[in-house]
Amino acid sequence: MSEPERLLIAGGGMAAGRLLTALAQRGYAGRITVASAEHVVGYNRVLLPGHLAGSHDIDALTVLSDGWFAERGVVRALGERVVALDPAARQVTLAGGRHLAFDRLVIATGAAVPLPDIPGIDLPGVATLRCLDDVRRLRALTAAGGPVVVVGGGLLGLETAQSLVDLGLEVHVVHRHAVLLNRQLDPDGADCLRRGLEARGIRFALAGTPVALEGRSRVERIRLDDGRGLAAATVVFATGTRPRDELARAAGLACDRGVVVSDRLETSHAGIFAIGECARVAGRAYALVGPVFRQAEALADTLSGARGVFVPPAPATRLKVSGLDVYAAGSLDDGGRTGAVRDIRITDPRRGVYRRLVVRDGRLSGAVLVGDAAGSAHIESLIERDGTALDDDALRRAAFALDAA
């Protein structure tokens, strides 16, 4: 009787947590070990801003309990980051010096928040929001009050800013673009979002890039490239992430701004896989929850003996800040294509609602819903029908979903 397979997962974030759940659902029979730098595996990072504000306790973030691991015999090496990988010997080295052997390995090392190389970046009072330790540190930094500047007008930056406002702090958001959520929204939708957030207490400094942090014993001010200066006792950087591929790179695996994998999530070395924010599939790294979870499901199929293939979903973004819903999916621009276009918009400035659908050559290609995301599930299902033209009835249903508010 052969020994069960030894499966090692390097990293304990949301991708690893979803993979563990999916493997359990499929009855995977191997011996699983998870090595994580953190002390909680698979918790919901999306809820970190709410945890910061006190609206979600640690139990709300925790997806897999201690009992879940015990019942399934999954071994956890907590507080022990994997620092070295030897693909030929099929073993890894942990930060404490221990070696772990594997038959197959999943790299799920996630991403890091890079800080800009500007004067004053080493001053006390500079923070990020990426993990539970960051929440504890940010609470300590803001305990004495004082103005806070959040750098970054993307999903995490806006949600973090609202959490800090909920704590009673004065908050400015600095964004280098003139449009909030510039990767997801059109200018009209972004303007509607900005007005809604301003009504909730957030102030904005748009089209500005930090060039220096100023202060003596800690941060006191942030300086922008156009000369503007903002008072800041704390500066939180939420300017995007960088895939953590250094483990794979040092081991000789193919990397290109992430660990290069096939559509089966396998790296350049057989039996070693990568998922989540550290992985690069078909020239793209994914940071949103939907694609990352789909990768985990596909890899669980492969590890369980089926043929799992990652098929990227249509890009979709959801934001909920203090009751303000935002949904964006697909693409609003034509990407250089020609063809018949129907651009349907509904606006209600009094209620702070902006809703838009773009239909190109009979296919729903993009949507933006701000202030009310009613009908988003149906709209997303139509966008997922990539390449399939909609008949008149489907177009009528899409228009109805748009006008559902």
C-alpha cells in the first residue's frame, strides 16, 4: 500500500484557504501541510477595513476554525514563512531552519505592498493595511487622533478611508489620477462615487502624487508633486500590490512580475503550482477575489485527479462603503474595435445614483452601477457570455436590470 501524497502549501492567505476548502470538498486523500508567516490561515482579508473600524471581529474574518484543521488532519506551520525552495530535492526551508519535504507544492505567497522611495518614508507613522498585524499597528498609530492621509483611490484605499472616518478621524485620500477607481469606472461614475464619499466625511486630493513625507519625530505632513501639502499624523499607503515571487525566482522557476504558470496553474517545474496574487497566468496576475478563488477550484480539481483548467472570469469589481454600492464589470471602451454600440445611462443626482450599460455588436460588454447595484448578478451573467450576441429579449432583460433601481 503506497504512502499518501505529501502536499505542501507555502502561504496561508485567501487563496490557500479556498484551496483547502475545495480539496476537502473533493475528498482529497493526501497529507496536507500549510506553512504560513501569519498565525491565522485563510482569513478574509477583504474584511480588514471593517475589522479596523470595529464592525467585524476576528471570528467574522476566520473562515477555517482550529477544529476544521484537526478534523481533517491538516498540519499548520504557523509563524514560519517558507524562505527557500529546492525543487530537485523537493523540500523547502522555513524561517526557523526546519526543512519540509513534499511530493507536490503549491506556492501561494500572495503579494506585498511596496512603499515609494521618497524622502521621509522611514518616519514613524507610515502604515499599510494588508494583514492582521497591520490592523493592530494602524490602530496604535491612530489612537491619539490627528489627521490621516490614505494614498490610493482604489478599492482598498477607499474602504480603508471610510473605516478611519468611522473611527472619528479626519481623512484625506490622495490619488494620482483625477478619477477614483480609474481602472473600473468612467469619469461620470467616479464623480458620482466621489460626491457620495464626500457626503460620508472623506476628503480628496486628486491628480497628485506624493513626493515627500515631512516631520521630525514622526510624520507631520505629506507633500505632493504639484506643491500641495496635507497635514498627516499617519499616512496609509494603499497603492496596489507586487506579487511575491522571490521564493520561486530564487529557486530557478520562471517568473515575470509573478510566478509564471500554465492554465492548469503549474509552474515551469513539474509538480509545483502557484495560485493567487503571486501567480501570473497568460501574462496577467490577478488580485481580485473572484479570479483567485476560481484558480483554487481549478487546482483542487487537478490535485484530486481531474483536469482542472483556470478560465478567467469577466473582470468585476464590487465596493460597499457605508451603504454606498459600486459595481463595475467588463469593459466600457471599444479596445480599438468597430461596430454598433448602444450606450444606456440612467442618472439620479438627487439619490446619488449612476447606472450605465454598454452593448457592442449585440453583446453586453461593460457595466457601471454606482449608488445602487440592483440587477448586478443578472448583468454579470450576461457579460460572462463573452462572444455571444444577445437576442432582443435578453437585451430587454438587461435594460430592465439596469433600471431595477
